[in-house]
Amino acid sequence: MAFSQKGYKVYAGENKKGPYQSLVFSLNENRSSVLPLFSDGITVLPEDVDTLVILGMGGGTIEHILSAYPAKMKQIKTLILEPQSQTDLSVLAAHRLGFINDAGFYVLEKRYYPAMRFVRGKEKLSDMEIAFGPYPFRNKDPLLIESLRKKALLIASRRGKGLPVSNKDLFEEEALRKISD
């Protein structure tokens, strides 16, 4: 709603009847100029849309939304993605569509996750940039480092108890070493 108050034309979409009705009610109650869309992903994408914001979903859902309609994605110049899980899936989907992550940061709301902006371009990505978000990883985001340090403590605790350590654990330890340099 903040963007609509600044004069931008903003659409908000929901794909289920109940959440859509709640969206419409909330927009009416707040006298918002945001235009509601009843749509699954980007099946209904008005031609004037050039920025796509997808927040609060898992990386698999974001990947599906971005990948399901490649022709519609051609009009998009900017993506704002906030995957709640599986960051790698959303990063790879954006990358395959010709986007680079030029800004971003980690958020802490009960757990850590990235908020990232993507613009058109090409870049090579390392496995760690894919896993944690290219911009936050390259720029040593403080909350990403905090998250990896907390995971390292849990891994050390498991080792101390003689419990097995997974490949993901080893990958996260290596990421902490690289980002802490």
C-alpha cells in the first residue's frame, strides 16, 4: 500500500477465494488504491506491470510462479523476492529468466530469510550465492552471518553429543568460514 500512496499503480493477487475476499475487504477498509486480482501466480498479469513482488512464500512456490509463464515474465524488469525457505530455488528461477541480484538483506522474523531485488542481467553464481542469496552473501550481510553462526553452534553441539553431521551442515560451516573472511 505504501507504493500506491506514492502514486504507483499497484496490484495485489490471491489465488484462493477466502484470502482474496480478505484482501478486498482490507483494501476497501483502508480506502486503498491497490487493485486486487484473483489469480494463480501471474496467470493474470496486466500489461503495465514491470515489477513483480513476491513475499512470504516458499522458494518452491516462487519458482513455480516465475517459471510457469515465461512469456509473461518478459515484461518484468524488476523482481523483489522474499523466500521463506528454499532460497536456492527462487534464486535459480530468477537467474534462468535473466535476472541478477543487485540488492538485498536478511530479515529476522522468527527465523532468518533474505529479501532480494533482481534486475535484468547475467552473472555467474557460486553454490553459496545460490543458497543464501547472491547479494547478501557477497556483501556479508550481518543477519546472514548471525544466522550461520547460530547454525554453527547447533552443529558443534551435535558433534559434541556424537550425533551425525549432514552435508548441509558442512556446507553451512564452509559458508560461515567464507563469509567471515
